[in-house]
Amino acid sequence: MLLFAVLSLTLQSPQSVADSSPFRQLALPTASRIRSSSGAPGPDYWQQEASYTIRASLDTATSTLSGSERIHYVNHSPDSLPFVWMQIEQNIFAKNSVTYQLNQPPLQFPGGVSFDFTGQGFIGGITIDQLAAGGVPLTRTEYGTMMRVELPRPLAPGGAVDFDVDWRFPVPPYGGGRMGRVGNRLYELGQWYPRMVVYDDVRGWNPLPYIGAGEFYLEYGNFDVTLTLPAGYVLGATGTVANPEEVFSADTRARLEKARGSEQAVPIVTPAEATANGKRLTAGTKTWHLTATNVRDFAWCASPDYRWDASGYDGKLINTLYRPAAAPWLEANRMARFTIKYFSEQWYPYPWPQATTCEGPVEGMEYPAITFVPALPKREDQFWDLMHEFGHQWFPMVTGTDERRYPWMDEGFNSFIDYGAAAEYFKGTAYADTVWREVLWSARTATAPGAEKPMIDQPVEQQNLAWAAYQKPPLMLILLRDQVLGRETFTRALRDYIRRWAFKHPQPADFFRTMSNVSGTDLDWFWREWVFTTAHLDQAVDSVTPHGDSTYVYLSNRGEMVMPVTAELVHADGAKERVSLPVAMWYLSSRFTLRVASPSPLVGVTLDPDAIYPDQDRRNNVWKR
Ligand SMILES: [Zn+2]
């Protein structure tokens, strides 16, 4: 015991000296057999399973959705659970919900897209008519969007319980930017059924309320969903149709089969058919049976007005559903197929049998194997929104992060891969070459003193969520790739992170450890400044002095952030050369002397000559004789 104490004392003292250094170690949670020190899931990694059998029907006269569901919940944790938590997120629209009380301003994106996280005054909320297990009613307490359910006896490790829940709610016209409807002609349904809160090895239950800015942290499982809708409605969903003979004509089935093998979009519902269908409003109902395997949520869209294009990629069906007036969607299927193929080849194969995107009023929202995207007049914006929502299939639908706490690992990682997709789709245009620079334009205003919070802070605490979740993280990863690790090393590490954590729940430390272990590079300094602080970069040329056959270039790092340096040197004879210095140049001091062997004197030095850093003061980047 004593020996151990002395040892830790000697280890302590150099560390306290290093506390003032930007290179001091990150304090990560202790690695374990659940989450290993290498960043991979450990041999004892576990997560819960939540599978759902849902029967729901939509009453379009009142726009009420009602359903009965059975939740099959398996406790793979080593803990006995005396109670469970469920999400009842329609209560964000209940009278006096936290969201209505807070009256948060909408999230504004460049380009005019805004997300209002409220129901814009709509008063709704879910009614739970029954909640039971094995026929025994369970005691429950509702806390806004969360509900605690008492179990008759603790659920033992390895045990399972089936919950039976009956519920109903009025579908809001505007559902916090994530769901909604257009009258009774078009429905986009998300957050519609009570679902299990994640129980994990890090925090136990995760019942953070749904306030609006934070999205969803969900368990994986299988879905068996039966939806009864008006007979003329065309449906898109997370699941695949299990009763095609009942819901599709022989003609439609033949078209779908053709589409599956086609790179070009095949009309499944033609414009003429959609127009006729919308006018006729077929009487009666139709019941759709859908199944989905290993997904963390289930969403759907339906309208009598939808036309439907489909194509195939790798045996998977790519569906685009849109109203005939949505002209920009004529290209949507091509955009959708490109996106699924591009991300599959770049990062991880798309895992589900189909991918659907629905046109409608929701400004852009993702669910497993389905997205809601509006029609946008500008082609680049249309592609970006459609592609971005599908990019979420990789983060967080496959890589199952905690979106409610860490949007930078979800919106941020997705936005990073999006810049690659946009550059490829618009290859050969100025837009393709420069689109990623929009994050640098944002940096100028977003990083003003007091204007930002560290990325690690919760989304509901961010004054500028567009920057913290969508722009700073891709800038961070672009610079990590291009300036610190190199493209090949970075790409291998990020691919490994996705592969290791596919269909699992990675935490920030798992990501940091994976990137360091796979790349062989200590990145503590990098994560601390980018993720845990609002450190700013300011690289400067202090002075330049010729001496003998050399020139000494005196550099300094004036901000709290350290990064490698690229310097462009201009010689007296007009020759230019570039010098790249690793971040280790700042190990000993915030000043560094670069010795340039040069028979002719230097006449100019420029740091960050391609202007790819968010350097706070560019005037001191340049020295001229
Ligand atoms: Zn997103």
C-alpha cells in the first residue's frame, strides 16, 4: 500500500508540471473489459435489446394515431433492474412541456433552413391507455417525455420482460422539425410509439428529457409493425413490406422487381397515377405489414399524393416518394442512389434491404432506412439535405452514438463525410472544390469570444448548435485528416471506428482511443483543444533574420490551440518552397525557430498559405521583406 502511494506521488509531480502544456494527457474514463483501452468493445461488452411488435392505425379524419405494442426487452446487463424508463416523446407537445416553457429560439442554418424545436403552439401529447406485463398492470410515473415503470419484481441479468402498451396521440402539423403532416394528405411519423430508454455501462439509465435540440439515444432490436391506413395512401417506412401480395398490385410488384436491378430510377407510381390516386381517394383501409432487423428506431411516411421512383444498389431498393409538384425531386432518386453507394464504398456497407426518402414539410430528419426531406429550389441544397439525412445511416443508425448528449459524434461526423459526397457528386464544379470552406466562413463569427461552448457540452446548452454540431466537427476532422494524420491513416482509423462500433454504443473515449491506437498517434492534445475547450489558433511569424548561409524564421503560437505549421517561403530569386512542420515543434515552447539553409535571402514567409486553418489573426501570418 505504502509503496503504491509513493509511486503515484512520483508519477504525480511531472504531470502537474505538464498541466500548463497543451500536450498534457486527457483524463479519459478507465478502460475495462467492457470498453477496452484500445478503443474497441471489450470481451464483456454488453447492451440491452429492445424489440417491438406494433399494431397501429391512423384516423385521418382526426389525424389521430393509436396503437398497441409489445416491447420485448432483454436485460444483458450484469445488474438487476427494479424499474425501467421509457420515452414518450410526443409529450414534447403537451401543455406546459419543458419545451413550451423554455420557448427556445429556432436553430438557424446558413441558407435559411430553420428548425423550430417546438410544436409551434400545437397542444398534443400521448395518452397511455394501458401498460402491463404478463397481464398485470404496471405502476408508472410520467416525467414529461420520460416515464418510469415499476416492475413487479426486479428483472434479473439475462432475463427478459414483455411490456404491453396501448397508446394514442393527435399528430401535430409541425412536430418540432422532426415529424408532422400536411392536413390529412401527408404524414411523416417519428417519435410515435413508446420506446425503451438506453441502459448502458456508463450511466445506467439515460432518461435525459426530449427538449428539442438533442436527438435520440436508442437500443437496437427488431420490429414487426402493422399499420392500417386509408386504402389509397402510399407508404414508405424503416421496414420492408412483408405482405406485398396484399398491398401491391401484380403490376407494382413487377415494377419493384425491375427497379431492384436498375441503376436508373423506375417509376413505381407514375405522376399520372399519383395525380389520379390523389383525386380519387379510395374508400376503405389497407393494412401494411412491415419488418426490420437490427435497427434502433422505426419511422414512416404516407400520402395519397405520392409518386414513387425506385432503383437498386447492391440488391437493395432505393425509394424516393414525392408529390408531383415537387419538381426538384425528379433527380432525387439519382441523388439517393449515389449517396447510398458512395457512403457504402467509402465507410461501411449499407446494411438494410431498402433505403427510402420521403418529400414533405419536415426540413430534414433521419431515421433508420428512412429520411424526411423537403423539396428545395437550389440543386446543391436539395442534394445536400437529401444526402445529409442518408449520411445519418452511418452516424448514428449504424454507429449507435448517444445523440442527446453528443451531437458532434452524430451530426458532426455525418457532416464530415457529407463534404466528401458533395465534392464527388458535383465533381468538376467550383462548388465541389470549395463547399467545405463554408465551415471556415462560419468559424469567423462562431468563434468570437463568448459565442461558443465546447463541443462536448450538451446540445441544449449550445448557443450556436449549427457551429458546435454541424460545422466545427467536420472542420476538426478535415484538419485531423489533412494536417495531422494524412488521408490514408485517418481513413483507416475512422473506418475501424465504424466497424468496431457498428450496431453498438460508442462513447467519446472509445472514439479517441480508436483513432490514437489505429493511427499510432497520440492525439490527446488535439481532442482537448477541439472537443473539450474553445481554444483558438493563432500562428504567427515574429521576425526573419539572415545569418551566414542561413535564414532564421522566428515563429510563435499565440493562441491556446496548437497545430502543425505549413510555411511558404519565397526566395529572392522568386523561387517558392513549402515547409511542413509537425505539431511536435511546440513541445518545448510556444516559440520555434525555423532555420532555412538558403544562399539567397528570403523575401517572404506565409503561414497557412492555403488558408485552411481557422487562424484568429491572419495579419501576423505574413512576413515580407
Ligand atoms: Zn443531421
